[in-house]
Amino acid sequence: MKLADKLLFKKRHTCPWWLCFTFDNPLRRLIQDPDLILRGLVQPGQTVLDVGCGMGYFSLPLARLVSQEGTVICVDMQARMLEAARRKAEKAGLDRVMRFQRCTENSLGLTIAVDFALAFWMVHEVADQHKFLVQIWESLKQAGTLLIAEPRLHVARADFDKTVSTALEEGFAIAAEPGVSMSMAVLLRKS
């Protein structure tokens, strides 16, 4: 394997697992309510992907939206994140709807097509965004959508615009630019 392939998803900086406790709390819902952000993007029965799911802040609301007929694939590099998300899913009775998958720096490891993918506050941690976006593109069903949101105070607008340009080069089209508190966001459609 070439060094470039090994570094495919080498993180620029991955948030430590314990930092997610600051992101995954009831007060965050006052600023970033997952139900409001995801409403209309996900339908019952769909298969959705939560990339960099952390402790499941968006994963559980996604599971409620897809209902018992759908599936949420929760992907993260950190086993502690996935275990915390799994425990929350079990407690909420949503574990039958959710699949937990540890990815590597090289691969998301997706083997199933999805209707919707969410990359919330994590794309800036991916060193090779081009290859990352190609994997998302390949995992999406025709006309599938990807919501990317990046933190305004942590990611420069120019870097976000470069991510969007890279996605457009891969064949995504901008479907919308939703307002997400404290974030720059774009909804992309596989065209």
C-alpha cells in the first residue's frame, strides 16, 4: 500500500472522545436542535449515514426519523465514541435501527448504499477530502444527499468553500444552503 493511501483519512486533528461530552448535552439543543436541522432531509424507511457520529448526538434523532423500517449507519474512528452511541441507542430502544461501524483512516468501510449522509463538524478533520468525498459519493444512491456542516469559529470560510468546490468537482450539486447555528452548511445532491 502506498503511503498516500495509508494517509487517506489521516486526521488533521481528531477531537478526543471526552471532548464530545461538551457537544453532546441538553443545552446544545437550544442552539443546534437535531430535529430542526434534519427535518425534511430524512424520511421513514431510508438508509442514512452519520459520518463521525461521535456519541450519537445526531444518530439517535436520525434513527427516530427513519423509523423502524429504516437504518442508520453510525461511523466513527474512535471505539469509545461508538460504544457510547450504542449504549444511548439501547437505552432509547433504537438499537435495532442503528448499525455501528468503526472506520479507519483509509476507508469508511461502507458496503451498503444510503439515501442521506451527514458529516457534521468533522470534514475539517479529514486530510484528503477529495478521496473522502469520493467514498461518500460512491455510497449514495442516485439523487442521494449529503449535508456538510462545519463550525464557523474553527474552520475558515475559504477552507469550507474549498471543501464545497471539491464536492462539486466530484459531481455533487448544491441543493440548498441551510442555516445551521454556529455553522457553515451545504446540502449536496448526487446528480
